[in-house]
Amino acid sequence: MKKVSRKLFALCIITLTISLADVQSLFGQQALKLSGWFTAQDVNNLLSRTSGLDSAVSWCKVHGVTKVYLEAFGRGSYADKKTLLTAKSRFLNEGLAVGSGLTTSGFGKEGVGDGWNGALCYTDRETQEQLQQIFEYAAGLFDEIIIDDWFFTQCQCEECIRAKGDESWSKYYSDLLVKISRERIMQPAHAVNPQVKVIIKFPQWYDNFHLRGYDVGRESVIFDGIWCGTESRNFDYNGRGFEIGYNAFFNMRWLGSLGSVGGGWFDADATTVNYFLEQARHTVLGGGKEIILWCYGRMRDKTNNYGPFRGTPAADMTALSNELPGLAKLAALIGDKPLKGVHLLKPPNSEPFEEEWVCSFLGNLGIPFVPASTIDEQALAAVFPVHALKDTGFIDAIRRMLAKGTPVVITDGLAKRLADCPDILTDKNLAVLKVNGSPKKLLNLSPDAIKPIRDKLLAPLGVQFDAPDKVELYLFGDDYFVVQNLNDEAIDVTLHLSHRSPARQALILPETGSNVTLSQNNGTIKMHLSARTLVAGEYH
């Protein structure tokens, strides 16, 4: 077997000391943009004096931030108009782009019985009127407004109960917020400023959108653009939909099937360096060409704590600055290449039942997925979790796919609900993945347990992949693959690409301190990856 040295196959596009500006000059300004979010409190408390503006400008330049979003309202407070305009002018004069944002919390009538501190009752007319005033205020000052992910409700006050009537809560919330989006946000904002672009940011908790009033199908059309929350945590975190890194990739690509996603947004809460960098990598892998960091005031802290979980924002930012040129290279390598792989369906507003976040955990099985919101019967292979039942045409579609020999894997949660379809369950082209009502336990599957499922799905793609759990595989276009090791120890993987020329190593992240070796023979590539390492390879 021919040994391929790292030196020989390294794609030395630029040196390790290259700046982000040099990367943008080489690949174009759109390769990757890093932006910073300044909350209304940051604006009032940290940007109201020249010294504070000096510090903010310096922080942006040191960390490669080329755009800022100045929040006009958030958490019950307006940012002072004079301070906003002064800060806007200063950042523009320093060569940074400037947009605005709003966090719709802390005003009007607080929601009842929802467990969210700051979430609102949008049935209340006075709350609606205040919401409209907030958007009119921001639209009068800026041409771009991103709505932070607090534009939801789970209020169950007496007024909401009466208004809901016999509808389900999810339908009532969704219809209400769609109506408010049109009448209290978009129409008034454009009346004040016809040029303004109002963009909605959907949170990272894709399996709960419809339960809280986010109707991604309709809202993606109503607003001028969409953004995506790509916050993720470590494998032990049990927050509201943060889950694991692949969550960010899936959310971005899935939302991208509904509309063009402007970029991804994450923070440093409860994250140390490895997990913080993986948020950035998954955002780029998800197709993000812009990253927003939330937020300036908290990114400068040395530490933060959320229960037993500790974050290190200042160290995270230093590490991100060092990796930014590499992330820009990754963004340029991916470009607009189509994502290739196994069809993974989640219709909008679909119920996860006992398989909440299963799409996030599936990505750690070394299967390259193409997240989708509608069924693609032309897919070469497909995985259907229980969410697929939301599509009224699903049963007929899966029958047609199986009849023409498409390899299909369904979860046991879906299989249980197809008990009256024995022809589907006994089809030779179908396999059942046992989730056992606990998607997180997929992380405990052995390589021997994963292999039959993975081999079945990858065979039509002309690909074979052998790896332990917590390893991700991505295929971009016809010439790039990415393997990411999320384990805390080194691993060995084997990738076989049928009828391909010898591959070459195009990029490693982190670019310093990682250890990757590669050898290949007749289309089979063997790789040794150090812990928490990403490698991109090129082939033809």
C-alpha cells in the first residue's frame, strides 16, 4: 500500500499566518464574514462614550469582525437613538458594515404558564401595538433588522384559551404569529422605511418550532430573509434543543430547503474552546457565509456558568480568531457545491413524538445526510424518522421508492406506527433502526451495529465508510469530502470512493496542533485523525 504523506497531499492554499483579510482577498469577500451582535444594553452601557466605542472597534478588528448588529430594542429596553446613530456612524467610518436587530422580550403582557422568563402573550392587543412601535423605531434608523429568536409564544392565559377555541395550541400560536408578522411587523416597518429588510432568525430547536408558534414554511415567505440559530453544546448538555453540534448543521441545511439562509448565529454560553469552534465549523458546513457572535458584552467575559457547565468566552474568541482563516478556506472549498448523500426527511410542523432531536444524533453515525422538508422520491437512499408521518403523501411515496429498489431505513418509532402496512415493513429494501425512544443512545452504538445500516444507505452512492460513533461524514459536489472526529481521542477511519482518482488532503482544522495521516490504495483512503479534528479531502 502506498503511503501518502501529509506534506505531499496538503493543499497549501495559504500559509498558517495568513490573515482573514488575505483569505477574503484570495477567495472573495463572500467566503466568510464574522459579525458581532451588540445588545440594547451593550449599546447603552458600552457604546455611549468615545472610550467605549474605541474599545468596541478595537475588539472587532482584533477578532476579525467586519460587521456589527446594533440592537435597537431587547429585553424590555430601547437603545438610545443618539447613541445608536453615533455608534452606527463610527463603525461605518471604521470600515465595518452595520445592521440592526431586535429581541422581542420583556415588554407588554408576559406569557402565562409557559416557563419562559420574558416571553409574551401576543393575543393581547396592547402587546401587539408595542411590538409594532418597536419595529417602526428600528426601521426608522436602519435598513436591515434581524429578529432574535424570542418571537414565539406559549402563553395559556384566559384570553389565549378563549381565542384558541377548539384549535390545537400549535395551530393557534402559528396562525396568530403569522398574522402578527404581516400586520404588526412587515407592513408597518416597510411603511416607515420601504428599503428595510426584516429578517427572522429561527432558533436551534427545530423539533419544537410549531409548538411555540414558529411556522417556518409560511414565515420563510413573509419575511425578507431567514437566519438560523446554530448554538450547540457538549454531548452531556440537556438544554432546550441545544443538544450536539450536528444539530446546527441539520438546522441550517433543513431551513435552507425552505428558503435562502443568510447565516448562523451562536454564543459562548456554557462552551469551552472545542465546542465553541465546532459551532463555527458546523455553521460553515451548514452553508453559512456569515457568522453572528452573540454578544459583545458577554464575549469579553473570562468565564460563565450554566449549572454544572462552564463557558470560557474570552479564550473561545482567541481560538476562533486563530481558526478564522481556516474556516474561511472551508467556506470557500464548500462554496455553493450541492450537498450529496442520504435523503433525511423532516416536514415542517412535524411531531417528533418520542424521537425528539433524532436528526441531530443520526448525523453522528458517519452517514452523509441531505436534510429535507419534502420527500424526494428520486433520492438514491433515504432515512425516514417518525416525523415523516406529517406528510400526507408519505405512505404512497415510500411504497414507490421501495418498489424501484431504493434502500430505505426507518426508525422503530415510525415502524410502530406503520403496523397496518405490512407490505412496507417486510419489503427487502427496508431496514429498521432501533432508537428505542431515546435518540441520544444512538451515540452508544458500536461500529458493528452501525455498519449494516450505513453500508445499505451508502451503497447506491458508491461510497463505503467505516468509523466509530461521533464521527461525521459530508459529501460536497463531486469533488470534496469532509470527515470530522468529535471524539476526545484519536480515531482511525476508512473511506472508499468508487472509481475516483487519488484524493488529496485539502484542509485540516485546527490547522496547528492536529495530527492527521492519510494512506490510500485503489480508491480506499485510510485516515488517522487526532481528537476534535476536521479534515477535508479533494478528489476527481
